[in-house]
Amino acid sequence: MPVVPLTDIVGPAARERYGVPAVNVLNDLTLEGVLAGAVEARSPLIVQTSVKTVKSIGSEVLFAMWTAMTRGIEVPVTLHLDHCPDRAVITECLERGWNSVLFDAHSLSLDENQRQTVEVVAEARRTGAHVEGEIEGIGVEDGVGSEAVGPDGRLAVERQVEFVRATGIDVFAPAIGNAHGQYASAPTLESDKVSAIVEATGVPVALHGGTGLSTEQFHDLIARGCAKVNISTGLKERYMRSSLDFLRGAEAESRWDPPSLFTAVQADVVAFTRNLCETFGSAGRAA
Ligand code: 13P
């Protein structure tokens, strides 16, 4: 099973109502670990890179790692650029071979976001790539009311549906009370919005801020059409805690052997990814 377009992964997931982990990797170890976890779980996988990771490793090295590590892989995988407001980085990754990008223009006015998202979709199509779109925060952040904004200060579902249709995006990331990082308290999610958007557009929804949501919340949102489930903070924490545990042991024994640190951390990344696949229902779907 080769590297495939994003829609080859989220399409079946949306139809059959399972979620595919979209995990942000940080380096070679985490990339290798999440791929191995998906292979063990016989699951499709979306690998995400933040703009920060693209800039720190460099798109050329990062893409070379991706190509080498996915050669001959037995499950469908795809490479996605997470939250990117910078058109130059979008172009760089598309030209390099990323399969999809999240053009994050939520800080622009809604009309300008829509206009530029149309351009990004056209640009992506030229390389056979796909686009996730986002308008979250609009209506709340600018503090200016409009007929598109409801009494709760949130953008009406109708306007979100219009954005999805007008831009031709392949995946949509709505704000539904979710947030990146650990939640200070259990979030109340506007899951009805997911159902309404998916029913009206047929476009799968990306669930952002996956770290800290409950299994029940995942299952409910996935059943409503969240086919792409984003996880970043959870993997970062697992990586750091796993390293810390190992290093404490190394210090106690005065045994300083970096390869055994890498092996231990990677085993945890593999287990972490396998667990996500099982929780979201994607395990066994690539069998
Ligand atoms: P978390 O960091 O909360 O897991 O969210 C990840 C995410 O949505 C990346 O876009």
C-alpha cells in the first residue's frame, strides 16, 4: 500500500464512520514510530508536520525522511501540512510533494479567507494535492457583529457550509468548542455543528484539539463525520515523559547509551499510535 492522497484516507473513513489519527511528528524517531504503530494496527494514517517542524528540519530533509520511511509501507499513509497561514510555506510543501495542506487563514476576514482558500485549492490541484480549510474564531476575534454571526458570537452553520461549498476544500476544520493543548476542564463540544456541516456538504470534518477528549467524545464526533482526528500534544507529552523515565533510570545506573534511549522512546510512540487507531476505529481497516 503506497502513499495515497488525503481523500483516499478520509473518504472511506467518513463513509464508514471511523476516525483516522492525524498525528503531528517532530523528528525521525516520531515519524518512524507513528508509521510502525499504524502498520501494527493495520490502520491508515495521516502524518502531520507543523510549520515549525518544516522550518526546523527543512522541507527537503523532512520529505526525504518521509519518502525513505514509507517506501514499501503496507498501510495507506499521507503527508499533511498542519495549520499554515504562510502561502510561501504552502507552496514550498506542495512543490516538495506533501499530499495536503491546512491553509489556516482564520485571522483574515472571512471574505479574504474564502478568496485565498480558493486560490490555495487551485494551487494544490496542480500537484494532485488536497486542502483543509478553517474559519474558526471569526466573529469572536474581530468583535464585529455581522448577520453571519449568531447571538453566541459564533459563525452560523449556514455561512460555514457556504465557505466549504465556495472554496471546494476537501476537509473542513470548524470550531466546536475544541482547543489545542491540554484542556483546563472538560470541554463542552458543539457536536450538532459537525452533523449539520457534514450532512449539508458531504465534506469530512477534521477534529482539532484531540488531546484530552474522552473516548465517548471521540466516538460521538466520529459517528457524526469527524474522519480526521488531530493529535499533537499527547504525542509530545508521551515523548518527553518516556525520555524522562528512561533518563532517570540511566542516571541511577550511570549507563549512558543513546541508542537504548531511542529504542525505549520509539516503543512508546508505537504503542501510543496503536492505541489511537484502536480508539478511533481505524485499526484493521487497512487489512
Ligand atoms: P492537540 O495538541 O490538542 O492534540 O491538537 C492537535 C491539533 O489539533 C493539531 O492541529
